[in-house]
Amino acid sequence: MSWANLKIRRKTPEQIEKMAASGKILADVFLEVRRLVEPGVTTGAIDQRLEEMIRDAGCVPSFKGYHGFPASACISTNEEVVHGIPGDRVLEEGDIVGIDIGLIHDGWHADSAETMAVGEVDPETARLLRVTDEALWQGIGEIGVGKRLSVIGTAIEALAREQDFAVVETLVGHGIGQKMHEDPQVPNYRCYSMPDPVMDEGLVIAIEPMINVGTKRVVTLEDGWTVVTADRKLSAHFEHTVAVTAEGPRVLTDRPRRTP
Ligand code: MG
Ligand code: MG
């Protein structure tokens, strides 16, 4: 564990206010995106519309061009875990679709994701969405100044296991600020191989559990981006950008929760 190399950029209260402004815009984008998700729409059309919303708000979609990523959002359906490329895929009744969006406003990043039901989904699929959303919030609920970062992943993993689901381990959350990905990494499970810093006031992190119905193992498709479950069973992903404050966690991308 190379603790010495950990570069945590703590934010001042003024900087957190700027990140909150970014987060509010992103939350509002999600409220609109929810209205777009329905049977018959393509993932490409959703991406196009949300990019317009981001640019109309005076922001930049941070994923576009990131390591060559071709779109403004990662849109991942069913067995796709994350990093799906929007395109011609038509959403169908009963699908689930994970939408992950990042934007930059006034130099400050916000990053959030939500997995949505397309029309009606079966009860087991609905349970996956509810548990993943709840796991994120239980992780957030553990945040506190002076506590170790690992309390987050420990809480997420505990709920997932209790519900007989599996947490993806090879993809993790991250610090966020003037860069999309900053230190520290934020695992969604009790991890013994990464630095486990104490949370201080001003730490801002993106917490993003990916939870699978079957195996925790994932593979990347030949497009070089799309991560799918190794057994092709369903996966869900929820993410918020959260600041650690003296008063507790402040969810900068907060919006009304909505799961089936
Ligand atoms: Mg994200
Ligand atoms: Mg993220």
C-alpha cells in the first residue's frame, strides 16, 4: 500500500459550494433523463439529448473524449455493468439501463449514475435496483470525519451479500474535484489491498457500487469499453458525488430516489 503516494486534494468550503453547483446541474439532468427512458428509444438518442442539456447549462460533458470515449454518457443495459457506448440499441420493456454522466461546471466535476427500469421489470430485477441504490445510501451513511474510508465499502458489501448479490471489485469509486478521477480510490467492498485513509473534512468522493445478480466477475468486450458480467446476468450501478463535511456526508448530486 503506497500511502506516501496518495494525493488527496481536500476542498475548501467555497470549493465544495462550487462542486455543489455542478452537482445540482447534474441532478437536474438526471430528472430529465428519467423522462426519456422508455421502450422504443435508442441509447444514442438519450445521449444526444443529455449532451444538449449539459451544454445548454453552460457545462462540458466530461466523459466525451475521455481516453477517446465517443459519447457524453456511458449507457449500459442489462448484463452490461458500466462503460456502455450509446448507439443504435433500442430499449425494450423489461430492460434495465444504467446511465452514468459526468460534467464540468466552472472547472469542477460532478459524476453520478443511476440504473433505471424500462417500463415494467420483473420482481427480481426490481430487487436488484433497489438493493444497489440502498447499498449506495448505506455506504454514504457511514461517512464521517475521522472514520476510515473502508467503512463505505464494508457497508455496501454487507447489504449486497445479505441480499445474495455480488459486488464488482475490479471497478471502484474515486476522489473527484478539478479532475474527474483523483485519489483516493473508493472500493465498494472490504478491500485489504488499497490505501484506507481517514476521512477528513473537504474530502470529496464519487461512490459507485456495481452489484451483480450472479458472479462478481466482469469482462470487457471487444469494443474496448463495455464491461459486462462474466456470466451475462444482470448488473446495476448507482453513483453519487459526496463531500465529507463536519456535519456529515453532503450528497452533491442528490435528487429524489426512484427505484421500482
Ligand atoms: Mg460515473
Ligand atoms: Mg465515477
